Amino acid sequence: MNDIFTGTVIRLSIICMVFIVILLLPVSATAHRLRPAIVTITFHPELTYDATLVVNAEAILAGIGPQHADTDDSPNTADYAALRELPPAELLTRIDSFGAILLNGVGISIDGQRSSPDIVDIEVPGIGNTALQRLTTIRLAGVYPADAQQFTWSYSATFGASAVRVARSAEETMQSAFLNPGQSSEPFLIGEPLKPLTTWQIAADYIAIGFTHIVPKGLDHILFVLGIFLLSTAWRPLLYQITAFTIAHTITLGMSLYGLLSLPTDIVEPLIAASIVYVGIENILTPQLKPWRVFVVFGFGLLHGLGFAGVLSEIGLPQDEFLNALISFNIGVECGQLTVIAAAYLAVGYWFGKQSWYRARVVIPGSAAIALVGTYWAVTRIVA
């Protein structure tokens, strides 16, 4: 009974500390992480094509590229912040003056020859919450020859990653691909009906997307997993926690993408930050793994699943291979998590995990660092 009472007190104390950190600040939302450009290209029978790019124009204008996972990590973050506060008309003027450079970074090649589309429309949303990224829609239009056979897409390495979807106006089939910065797509056939990717190709693509969302891009998820690892290096409790986390984020990810559950980013992201702080502090206050830990991890896994849903909703899932892509993404995420744990185990767990000083010299300092970084993110990424 005393152990249950003590555990309850510890949990409530940790929760209070986490939310004091959060509630002392005017919480809004986080969106400093760079997202891939979402590109939709449609070929028409009239020998024309349209390309719609949904991009973070301010990041491109500020020269913040994929070498920075977060806009705050760039030395140009002040320029980005200033651009983020521009009214739509002023930002539109900046984009217009940047148009030639933008078009040069868009690689549309037809039968090996570079196509030169024109910018026909730019849609800039209102300022809104300046802590959120503002996604600008840029529409291009071009022509292709009657005997064109294939098309490839690439996006400048300085602009970042891209998720491209190719369609023909007379068909329902759409092909898609996720490309790393500077990477060119495999050829899409123009003269024949579009052929969807095979089940195995889709699985491979989405496993890669899920893995890279953790390693190296998912710093918040990496810290949470490291927090899980630190308290106990024993494989059985570690397996229980990772399994609970995986099941939980799979549930909410699936529900969100099926339209059964939806929470705004300004709620999900602060709670994900809180989960990192919580795990770090619990590791410090609790000398050994308690039964409630699996349920806590499960609960926070539900939140992280909603965070994953934001990524997949931007990239999109093929309707005819929805379940395959969803499962593959989760497999990629799981592989990323296991990679983080394996690296941590080889770095400290294997060598020092059974030492009497392991908790004092590794667990507590490491957990304190995790909690501090989580708090830092709460300040710099959650607060407008």
C-alpha cells in the first residue's frame, strides 16, 4: 500500500512539474521543423501539365536548407522570423523577386530535356501564428511534346526533401515518391497509363520514410526513447515499454489517418514536449522501473502517434495501398527506435549497465539532460 501511495505521489509530482513548466508559458504551437515540399504534377491531354508546390517559402528565402532539421538551428533564423511576420502581399513580392532561383531549383525533365514551366499563381496565407510554419502554394504550368515518353522530378538539395505525386487528368491512378534533398525520381511514363508502384515498392518507400522520421530527423522521439532506455537496460522491461509505445502510436496514427481522431498541433506538440520532460524527471526520482511505467509510456505513445500523423498527412498515403503504407511506416519507425536503443546500449549499457555507479553517473545526468532539452524545446518551439 505504501509503495502504491509513494508511486502515486511521485507521478503526481512529476506531472505537476512538467505542466508548471508548460503553463508558465503562453503555449501556442511548434512548427520550426522543416517539412518536405509537397508536389503534385498533373499531365493533361492538351499536352500541358500543372505542378503545384506546397512549400515553406520563408525557409527557402532565408537560405535555411536540409542541413538544419529546425529553423532555430540555422544562423539565418532571425531572417526567417522576419519573413514569417510579413503580410501576404509583402511576402508575395519577395517570392516574385526570387522566382528565377526557385524555378532553377525545380527539376522537371521530359525525355532527358529540362522543361521550363512558368509560375502562374502564388497563394500566400495570412500571418497567423508566427510560431507556425506558413505553407505557400506555388502553381506552375508547362507544356510537353506529343511524343513525350517519360518524366522525372528533382528538387534542389538546398531546398530540402520533396514528396511528389504524379497524375493524369483523365485517370484516377496516381504515382508517388518520397525523395531526399537533391535526389531525382525514377522515370514516370507519360505515353502510357500510369502504373502504380508495386506493394513491395510502396512498403520500401514508407519504411524509409518512417525510419528517417526517427533517425536522424525525429530528435524529440529520439530523446523520448533514450529516456525509456536509461532507467533500465534489462531487455525484458525495455521490450515491454517499446512494445507499449509502438502499439500506442500505431493506434492513434491509424485513427488519425482514417479520420476518426483529430487534435490540433498546438495541443499535440506541447504534450509531446511534456512527455520528454516527464520521462527525464521520472528517471531521476524513481530509482527502479515501476509497474506504472509501461502505462505511462503507452499514454505518451498515443500522443507521439498523433505527431507521426502530421508527417504522413502532409506526404499522403496511396489510397489503394493505404494499409500497406501505414504498416510500413510504423515498421520504419520501429526500426528507427530500435536503432537508437541499440546505439545507446552499445555506447553505455553494454559496458557500464551493471556497474554500481551506473545510475549516479549515467542515468541521472543523462535523464537530467533529457529533461532540460525537453524544457528548452518547450520554450523555444512551443512558445510563440
